[in-house]
Amino acid sequence: MAKLLLIEKDQISAALLEDRLRVAGHQVEMLFDATRAASRVDEHQIDLVVLDVPGESAAALALIAELRNRPGTRAVSIVALSDSPEPAHRMDVLRAGADDCLIRPFDPEELELRVKRLLGSRTAGLHLLQGDLVSHPLWAVLQYLQQVNKTGHLKVRGAAGSGTIDLSGGELVAARWQGLRGKEALLTLLSIEEGSFRVDPGEPVGEPSRDLPMNELLMRAAWLKDELAKRRQFLPFTGEPLTAGGKELGDEPEFGNLPLRRLLSRIRGQRGTRLFDLIMDEAEAPLTTRVALAWLVENGYVATGEQAPGMAPQNTMEISSAILLEVGIAELIAAAAAAGLPAEALPYLALVEPEAWPELRRLFEEVPGYATHPELRKLVEQVEARRAGSATFSGAGGGKLALHVQILAAGPQPQLAAIVPGCAGVLLWLTGAKAPEGALSAVQRLDASGLAATGLVVATTPAAQRAAAELLQGSRKWRSSPHAPQSLLGLLRLLQPRKAR
């Protein structure tokens, strides 16, 4: 999984592109302001930047040049998105240091393909050393770099994320893995057995560290792997809820250096805590967390909780996706409150032509945990049975979001006239050459509404795009897109409300 940074001021475009790239398997961070972008790329170990470059933006060109001149970001891949068809502008973008430049309008699939190509083929001139960790274990790579007094940034990517080791004259200066730093980060990196590495040139900041004893940490990683292998049968699934009894820890000479007390306290303090949550605390290396938890289960301090009937344990990717959806809902509710909308009960409406419903249904069914999500299942069943359904989501910081789905009919739908004016956002999904009467009513009613609401028409066929253009003539609150959302999170982000004026 590559880590991407998307810098795009346009809210709709940002939501569509983030959705597409995330569903393609990338971890995507978003910025609407490029002021601190270079620092973000360096600190968050970004692999590729997708950057909006307006035709008159000297600041965007300056950012590209800064990324190319900064030691920690020099090797990052850059894809520029430009509104200008002028060849001279494209040359300016490439001359500043971008690897590729896409001219709008473009198909998001083309961006996805170019990102994939760039991530797989960074020039060997920039990466003086690169390979896979199966053939070249990280400890052997580090020993070689020490022998040749190498200076640079060793980037390591595994299935669970990426990290960096900075070297100066062969000596280790710093180590980073996600939110971990120093010893725990290096221990995590040394524990990775499958993945890739590359060395990027550049001078690290700081002096060689005495707190990164590679040989000592390598021995500890080996010990942890051995101990985990002995207790593999006691390690819960990543998404299983955990419970802790009243049994107290005594002195454990052999395992006293593991975070046993932290994990036990965390599980007791928050019912339903999972291994995923313990790892995401980033208090120690994930391997250390796993060994400590397996030991606690083995010795009866911790047990796995009861799962809902029919619920399979979620893996790390599923849990991460579920958390992203929760965050997206919370962000939408917060944005609604900032726009002056009633966040305690926030209604959104999706109006879809019958031919588009199977695609929207797929977005619901692909939500992690859909099989045990009563609201989403109820919504789908209601729409299948009577062409309309609703689901309610609670925000992590308070407030509720109600999503209503209605299949558009060929004739009048008078109930829409009452629903639309109170909505925080309305999505129209068109497929045909003529918009139904209900679509026209929705556009007119939302435009007349006094709320800071958002309207978006998804028109994925040429005929539907012509119908959308005719439908939205003179509209103040509506926009259209020829690209369908790829996930429920992507759909919700398309409906971010406008700020109140």
C-alpha cells in the first residue's frame, strides 16, 4: 500500500479523486491548502503527491521545486493536475520537477493508472539501491550500508505500512515507522520479512544516534518472533473484542519487559478493545504488542469477547476502512454544523434512476461489516421492497446523519417537494437521456432552499451528461460529475455542505 498526498482546493474533485485512489488500494491523505505540504510529505513519508496546479499558480510550481530540492522529499513522485491546455504551462510544470502532468478534464482511471506506473517505475538514478526484503533482509541491507559509509534515507515498505531509516556515513541517525520513532520504530522495521526497500540520496538532519543499537534490536526482534511462534494459537484475530478478568499480574522476570500492564489496563478500561486498537495506540512495536497480548491470553488474564452472530473477525484493512467511514461521517456532521445546518439530525437524500440502483447498492454492500450493520441492511431491503429506504449514522463527536434513498419514477413524485427543502445535501444519479420529473423538482426545490445545502448530479453516460447540463442551467447550488463514487465514504464526501454566507 502506497501513501499518497492529494492537494486539491476543489471539494468535489478532491472527494472523487480521493475515493478512486483509496479504493484502488492506496492510503490517501488530503490537503486543501499547500502551505505546509513539503513538511507533510517529509514527516508522513509520502510516496507520491497529486497536486492541483492552476494555470496562473506560481506557488504550486514553487512547491514542486521545493519538493525536488528538499533532501527528505527529493525522490517523491509528483503528478500535477492542470486546467491549462497550453503546452508552455505543461512544460513549466515538468521543468519544475513534476513526473507527470494531467490536463483537465481527465478520467480518474487515467490518474489511477499513471499513479500505478510511477510507483512501480521510479528511475534507478534516484534510487541507488533498491530491492525486496525476501531476497535482501533489512539487517543485511543495513550492514552493507554501514560498510560502505552510506548517507541517505532508507525507505522500507511492508504490508502494514512504510517507514524510514536515516543514515549518515553508515551510522543510524533516526528511524520512523508510522507514529513510532527511535528504538520502537527500528524494531518494527527489523521485524518486516516481506516488502521492499530503496535508498534515496540526501543528507539527514541530526547526528548519529546511540539509541539505535541495531544488533541489540535485531536480537530482540528474533526473540519476539520465536516467542510469538510458540504462542500463535493464543493470539486473537485483529478485530476480535477482548475482555479482561480480575486476575492481577505478578512479577514476570522473563516477560517483565513487555507492556503487559499497559495492555491489561487498556482492555479493562475500554470494553471491546481489539488487537487492532492496541497496535494503533503506537505505544510500542506491533510485534511487541502481539507477543504481550498472546502471553496475557495464554495465562488467563485476557479472553476474547463474544461476537455478534454470523460476524467474522475483521482484518486490519477492513477495520481501517470502517474507521475511515466513521471519520468521514463525523467530518460531514462537523462541516454541517459549521455551515449552520442542524447537525443533531442531518438529512441527506440520494435520488437514483432504476438503472443506477445496483451500483449504489454495491457501495452499501461493500461497507466493512455490512452483514452485521442493521441500518445499512434495512436501507437496502427497504429500497428493494418499496423503492425507498433510510439509514441513520451517529457521529463520533455527537450528532446524527440520516441517509434517505429514493428510486426516481418516470412520473411526478410529489413527496420529494416536501423532503428536498430540508436536506443538507442531495445526490441525483442519472443514466438516461431525459431527466425524470422528480429530478427537476429536486433541483428547483434545493435551489429555493435557504439552507447551505449541496446538490450533485452524477451522470456517467454521455446521454445523462447532456440531460444533466440541461437540468442544471441557471442553478446556484448544483454541480455535476461524469464519475460515479467508488465507495459510500466517497459518496458522503461529495456532499460536504457549503459554508454559510
